[in-house]
Amino acid sequence: MNHVLSAKQYTKESLEELFCLTDNIKQNPEKYADKLAGKIIATMFYEPSTRTRLSFETAVLRLGGRLITTENASSNSSGRKGESLEDTVKILQGYADAIVIRHSSDTWPEEIAQIATVPMINGGAGKGEHPTQALLDVYTIREHRKTLDGVKVAILGDLLNGRTIHSLLRLVSLYENVKVYGLSKECFALPQEYIEMLKIRGIEYKKCTSFDEIPNDVDIMYHTRIQSERFEGDFGREEYIINKEVLNKFSPNTIVLHPLPRNEEIATDIDDDPRAMYFKQAHNGLYVRMALFVQAFEK
């Protein structure tokens, strides 16, 4: 039984194993068309989702499995009646062979792991982690650069509440000679625990106040939207917007990633630029999640 609960569980070696499997699935999808034959997968999303939920569900179908799901678990499940997530999981694991969950709690993966009897996959945990998003992010970088050793990554936007950022940093920190640049409003600065984690792993982190402080030859600019659902009050509009004028200050080899959905932080005028890889990134999520399901049922 193989859970996917946190980016913490991965090593450089286990990432490469997953990515080699992903490559194989992407190149030879017909070989995997019945890998989930006879399996039923449950998806329970208590928060809105387009790419994550639908790519997981598409992955199940492309692998020959079957689905049980609900459109909006916060409204259309017994959670609306006060049922705990723990009780829901205890029921679902009697129906399904694996469960994918997104929930507003930061800590649900650790709590559910204590009672899980089938593979559990974290599709998003509050402002904590989003490990499968980070896996597809790193896969996309690897596909473009061949390696993450020596990569220079700029993270932008909501570094405080952005769970994709938190998982991404845990994965990129497994590689050698990585440098990370953080650009955000002060109220959305990267939490100290992640700065300390990078420091412990020997990774340089530079806090920036403008695009001018990010090196022109940075490899990755990873933007995120302001996670307005995670806080009360109005913190205004995004100050750091990647548009054609900004992107043209950077190298022809700099790529732009975003977990999506975007708001105003990435202008549509760069969508046709070959450096804008966020749609390719989202499509890679299907193959990475197919690989995760294959691994979930490995002995």
C-alpha cells in the first residue's frame, strides 16, 4: 500500500523512478490501459478543483479503472451534516481501492494515514501541501532541463498560503546547487520554516523586492495567485505581474510555470511565448498521476 501524502516522503532516487515511469506511460499509454482493471477509485474534493480532480479522474479511466466521486464534497456529502473526514474515510475504504482527497485542513494527511487501509493520495491540504502538483512541476522542469541539479528558481506571489510552493520547495531541495529567489508582498512572504529547511539543505534563498533582483538567467519563474480563500480581508491586487515586457528582460531559456488557475499575475500576452509552459505543465499532471496510481498498487 503506497500513500502519496507529502513531498517529504520522496528522495531524489524515488523521484527519478516515478519520472521514468511517467515517461514510459506518456510514450506508451496503451501498455498501461488495463493497469487499474477491476479497481474502483474514490475522489473526495471538499474544495473547488478543475485540473487536479479531472486529471486524477481521467488517469483512472485511462488506466482502465472505475470511479466513484462527488461534485463538491463540502456540500454534497455527509460532511455537510457534520460527519468527520475520519468517518468518511472509514466508510469509503470499504467501497474503494484507493481514495484521493482535497480538504481545507492542513494536517488531514497525517491524521488519515493512521486509519487508512487503502492507498490515500493528497489532492491538496489547506495551505499545507499539494505534493502531486509539485511532482508534476518537477517533472515538467526535468523534461525541459533534463536535470534539476544547478537549477535557479524564482517563486512569486502568495508564498505564505500557496501549498504548491511549499511542496515544490521540498522537492527541489533534494537536488544539488539549487538557488531559490522569493518575490512577494511582505504579507505573503515565505514562512520561516521553509527558509530554515532550505538553509539546512544547503540551498541559498534570496528574498527579493522587485523583478530586477532576480537574475536574468533564472531557469524557472513559478508564479502563484493570491490565495484569497485562505484569509479574511482585502490585500489588494498582485503587484508582480509577468507580462511580455517583464518576460523579455529574462533569458530565452527562462520558463514560466504556474499551478493554475491564474488571475492577473500572468498576462495572457505571453501565452504564445514558448517559455510559457503552464498549460503543458497542467497536461503533464495526467501522466504523473497515472504513474502514481500504478505505483499505488505495486507490491
